[in-house]
Amino acid sequence: MPPFTRRAFVVATGATLASLLAGCGSSDDREDGDGGLDAADFTHGVASGDPLPDAVMLWTRAQPAATAASRVRLRYVIARDPALTQLVGRGSVTAAAERDWTVKLDLRDLAPDTVYYYRFESASARSPVGRARTAPQGAVARLRLAFVTCSNYVAGYFHAYRRVAERSDLHAVVHLGDYIYENGSQDQVRPHEPARELLSLADYRQRYAQYRADADLQELHRQHPVIWVWDDHEVANNAWKDSADAHDEASEGSYAERRFAAMQAAFEWMPIRAPDAADPSRVWRGFRFGDLADLSMVDARHHGRDEPLPPNSLFGEAVPVFTQSGDFADASRHILGPVQEAWLGAQLAGNGGRWQLIGNQVYFSPLKLLGAPRALGGGGLYLSNDKWDGYDPARSRVIEMIRARSGGNVVILTGDAHEAYAFEVTGDPNGPGYRPLSGEGAVAVEFVATSITSRGDLPAGNGPTALFAQLAADAEQLLRLTNPHLKYYQNTLNGYLLLDLTPDRLQAEFWMVPRVTERSEDQVLHQAFSVQSGSNHLVAVGEATAAIAGAPAPA
């Protein structure tokens, strides 16, 4: 499929701090009143995203009071304090119907590792005050990031987002995809709007509007910059570059048109910048956090993924497992696509951060029903052709990129699974070159964040009753037996992943919330792992890391 190049696929308004400061002079005193502004409400709050050392994106949506309006003029103010008394800039911006009344500002010439507070205003309302933070630069002693994924509105409440919002010391929140779900309202705790599966631009816009009206998600966006990448449900279930398992051309129309509509709505509603104006479907991009870490966000769904292959084992569809043989061993198959794969290789080779983080949609590490060394039958029976297991030659190429990197310290952060995992990454976990007790032979580590609300294989969100707890324990024992590189597995709880990095070590913490089918303010540290720099070895630890002292005030 050729890249989308329709003009105005995403329209962002840019502003430098210098231009904002120009608006603080006496010549713009008229900005202090409502003259020239239009009436509008800010029902969907505010957001920031894609932090750089000198820039950050701001976002809002203005719902016009006049139904016939096609443009709404707004004002925004930027300050160094939550009360907005220490102003550093202000300006005006226009929301337009063709962008679903969304506004995005790419603020430039900012100071690194600095919190800015901001607000949008219309003639009739003021938005909530938001809190944006730029990325650190130079020598960085410590970095805190939260990783979230898979927030299905109908499956429960988003209080895991609220727990993340309350952590005022975070540098950013990374969303690994499935931010919205395109399905209807089956199995609902609360109904989707519209109640049917999404197909048109109006459908996707309405679904984003529903999600962004949620108070917990609004608070997450209000307090922290979000770095987001899509997974499949932002378009359609089990999507690949030319279609999706859940799309039927005969009854649902053109998949290309559907994908275009879904991506347009995503770029309108998410506070991200477009990496390539000539190819608006490109979403992979990189972020630097001083000398401590680099983050490479990849798109393993929509850009370069070849169609998933059907299982090839003797069991057929009854037991959908497969071996790394036949078409599964075809070296020409891609999950990232040649261009993005080359970009990731350049990122790993050229970035200078102590830790190299990869934001990824589907789990990278092998997961098997029957384990065996690769020299014997291709490594055994694999469980999911939708994951990197279904694209093993592409995975092998990435593993070689990781091996070639000077300094190691590669960490893969993954979503999608609705379950939590921790892996030591190796291409042959059942082979003699990997030693599970010491981690020798591992080339990286991988942490798979559980879902915000979406259900796993066992009834997530309903709490681990005695039966479910036993089933979960049995499942973990079976997986650990055949997958010695798997160090943690949890499939009944929802929550998020917290990553705390220093030059010497990282600590990954799996935080869980109870019962997403009911509102709750509780959370618990379920498991934590430490990785020493240069080791690629997971060591279980019993305590959470302390919050960074002196964190900037919340908005």
C-alpha cells in the first residue's frame, strides 16, 4: 500500500517561545480581555506530549458554542507555576471544524528538563491548567517513565491511569498502543459510543471523544507528557499493512479508506508531532533523555507488517501452534518493513544513551508450548503467529543489531498482551548458549506491561478468586517450564509498568490495581526486577524505588 499523502492529514500549529514572549508586551494588551475570542467549552481537557529537550506538544479541543461556526479563536498562556503568575508566553490559535476542533501547538525554544504550566481560554470558558515537561539534556542521574497500554472503555474503569497521573516525579508516560478500541459494546461494564464497530472518520472521532471525556484519562494527560504509538485497535483488530483480520471488504468497504480515517482521527486527538509530513502514516520516532537513555518507538502493526501466516503444525486450527519452518522461515517476511527496520538499526548503532529503550507493540521474546533448541525442529512449538514469533527472521535480524551494539543495555518495552511478562531476551532460550540462572547468553531484557482494563486469557478485572489464582499459577508453571527465559507472568490483573533508570541499574516495577469493573483508589506492587548495567539479567527485588525528591508541583 502506498503511503498516505493527502494534504492536511494532520494540521498542527507551531509556536516558538520567542513568538510567545512577543505576545507579552503592551502592544498585545488586548489579549488580556475577551476581544477577538470565540465562545467554546473545553470538555475534553488538555494534553501534552512528545517531549524533547527544547520542545513539547500541547493539545486541546474547543467545542464551539455556535453550531454554525467553522472556526473558533482561542488564547493560550504558558507559565512556570501552577497559578500561571510567572508567565513566559501567550498567544492565540484557531480551532477548526476540519480538524474536529482540536488544536496542537509545537512549542519550541524551551529549557530542558523544565515543567511548564499552560491553559487555553475562549470567550466563555477556561480549560483546566495542564503540566508539560521537557526532556532532560546532558548528564542525567535518574529517569522515571511509566508504560501503559490496552485501555478498553467497555471492559472497566481507568483508575490505573489515575494512579500514574498521581506520580508527580515522572518525566513522561509512554503509551504502547490500543489507546482506544474499535469494537462495539459487547461484554460491557460501560457502553461504547457509537455502540457499533468503527468504520468512518466520524466513528473514530466519536470514540476518541468518549475516551477523552473520561476523568481519569484526562488527569493522566493533564499531569504528564505522553509519548504514544498505535497498536491494532486504533484501526482494526489484528491489523497488518494491507488489511486486518477483523475487516471484511464486502460488508465494511475499503480497508484503505478505513485506515486513513482511523489514522487521521488519531493524529487529531493525540498530542504527538508527525515525524514525516510526506508520509503521515509514519509514526515511528525517537526520543533522547540526556546521556542516560534513548527511546525508539516502533510501529510493528501498520507500516511494514506482512500478513500473518496460518498455523502449520499437525494439530491444525484446533491447536493453533506452529514451527519455524516453511513460510515462517522466509527471510523476506517483515514485521517492521525494510525502511523502519533500517531506522531501528541506525538508532541502536548511533544512539549514545546508557540505556536503549524500544517501545514495541507485541511481545518480542519467543513463547512456546513445547520448547526445544533451534537446532532441533526450529525451536519447538510457538504459541502466537501475531507476535514476533510469527516473524522470526525479522526478529533474528533485530537480535543481530542488538548484539552489534557497543555497550548493550537494550530494554524492550511491550504492550498488547493484556498480561504482564518479564523476559531475558535470547533467540534460542532452550539452546545451550543461554544459562537461565545467570542470564549468560541473553542480549537484552523485555518487560510486557499489563493492560489498563482489557482482559487477559483469564478473567482480568474480576480479581483472582481461588480458582483463577490456581489457574494462573498453573499457567505460569507451564510457561516457565518450556520457556526458561520467562521470569515473570501474570494474567489476571490490570495496571501499569514503572521504569526507574540510573547509569548503574534499572528497576522495572509491575503495579497492579484491583477490580477494574468497580472504581478503586488502591494499587499494589506485584513484582519488581533490577537489571545491572551490562548484565541483561533479571533479579527479583522486593521493594519499590523511592520517588524523586523535589518533584515539580502537579497542575
